[in-house]
Amino acid sequence: MNAELAQIDFYRYPPIGADDWQYAYATAKVRALETVMLNRTTLSEAAHAEQFEAAAEVLSGTEYAVGPQASAGEIEEMLLARRREVRQLFRQLMSDSSILQMFLAREDFANMRLAVRRVVTDKPLGSGYSPEGTVPAEEFEEIFKQENYERLPEYLQEGVEAAVLSYYENKDIRQIDYAIDRVEAAWRIRHSLATDCIFCLSLSRARIDLYNIRTLLRLKAAGREEERFLFLPDGFVERDKFIQGLETSYEALASLFYATPYFELMEEGVRYLREKESFLALERGCEDYLMGFLKTTRVVAAGPQPPAAYLLMKETEIRTVRMLLIGKKNGLSTELLMARLGMWMD
């Protein structure tokens, strides 16, 4: 492992890097936009609304306004429009193409997952690919139909090969996602180091830790201890600790992570899993940790960190609004919605 990835040298959140004054305008722009993001009070009011119509009324004065009779399709269309807007703004504000690529590549990997799944299951390659990556959406069908993968960026070529080989070992569709997860995580670490972006490196490593935490509890709950190969390397927490966790009792599991930033997350996630047989607290805890890390970018006077953090926080806000509106439409309880809200700006 690279020497830079050898230890945890922070208490709660990893470092985010220094100021970069070429991003003075971009930082000021997102600081202003952050002030009009939804706060916990508004989200709580929507969650406590008795019916969908009342929840829609709570959001009527925001950019998420929909009619009281809006269909699920109309809600989804509105939310996708909000997501396109924030991603387009990010493209405009991010002057460093290498850092921009880190975020655009998310859609490339998502498109590749979809295409590979369609290929190995003999389904039409079709459409439905995101246009927000580095590879034009309309090219995915042609590239995979012709098997001309050299037209893809190198990291996607690697992903296609790994995913296809993993699938055909035993024709398990899950292996496609596992293989792509490994390739994507490794590429993000390499790319962050190559571009010398401390924030991107910290974000990538923290996400590996959270991925491994989720994997650990899900494998234990399902009794699939033999699948320890699913844990990813290069996080802040060494991979061996997660493997050890598979052999550790639930009672002692959180203590295994006492010297890491994830002790409280593990403690609550394990408790809720054992009491409720649900991963809800785990998912909320992982999201809360990531949100807390993103909020540390507020100490940066100017740099790429605030625009990147705003993008991710805004996308989380959009997902939360989707959960609230669709949840209300489908009759989900206030208790369940509140339990999933997680940490939001006050």
C-alpha cells in the first residue's frame, strides 16, 4: 500500500487540503446557495405531514414545489431537473478538469454497469444511459454492440473486463457490481494521488471505509462470511479489521473499531440491526458521517472543496426530498421517514 495510505492521523474527519484562490468566485457562489438549502425544520415538517398534499404544501415555497395531485412521474421529472441544474453548475464552477473528471466518472461507471448487465443477460443494449458522464450517452450502445472498448477511457476498459470475467466465473449477476466497485474505488485512489487532491483522496478513502462497514454488517447478517474478498483495500481502516469483524461477535464488534472514527456509527448500526433487523440506522449513520465530512469544507476560504461538497450535499438533499414525497404518496409512516432523515444543516 502507498505510504500515504498507511495510517489514520485524524480524530473524526480526514484532511481536506489547503485554500486555492482561483476558486474564490466558485466558493462565494456556493456559500450563497448553501443558505437556501432545505433545513431540518422544513424536512421535519414535510415528514410529519399527514398526507402527500400537506407535504407538498410545506415544500411549495422551495425549488421542489409540485402540485397537490402530482404523480410519481411528475415528481421524478422535477427532481431530475434539479439534479441536472446542480451538476451543470458544478461543471461551470470547477476549473480543474482532473477534479471534474472524478465526479463525472460516477455516471460513466453507472452507465457501464447498465451496459454490462444488459450484455451478459442478452438484453437489448437500448438507451437510458446518463448524459452527464465523460462518455456521451448515445455512444454506449454502439461501443458495446461493436465490442470496441478502446473507445472508452482506460478506467472503464478495466471495469468492463473485470465485470465480464467475474460474471462468467459462475454467472452470478452480483459479481458485476462487486468487480466494478473494486475497479472504481482503486481508480479513484490512483486519480486522487495523481492529481494531488487531498480532499478527493480523503473522500475516496472514507467512502471505501463506509462501503466496507456496510459490507461487513450485511455479510454477517446473511451468514456469508466466506465472501470476505468483497472488502476493498486502501481505506483509512485496514482491510484485515473488517475480515476480523466477520469472526467477531455482535457484542464486541463496535469495540473492534474503537480506535477509528467509525465507533459510534458501528455501535448504533449494530444495535439497531439486532433490535429491529434493519439496516436503517447503518445507512443513516454512513450518510451522517459523509455529510459531517463535507461540512468541514466550510473552513476553506476558497478552493475546489466547497463546490464539490455543495454538489454532494445538494444531491443528498434531492434524494431526501424524493424519499419524503414518494414516501408520503405511498403511505410511509412519519416515524420511518424521521428515522431516515439523518443530519442536515440547521
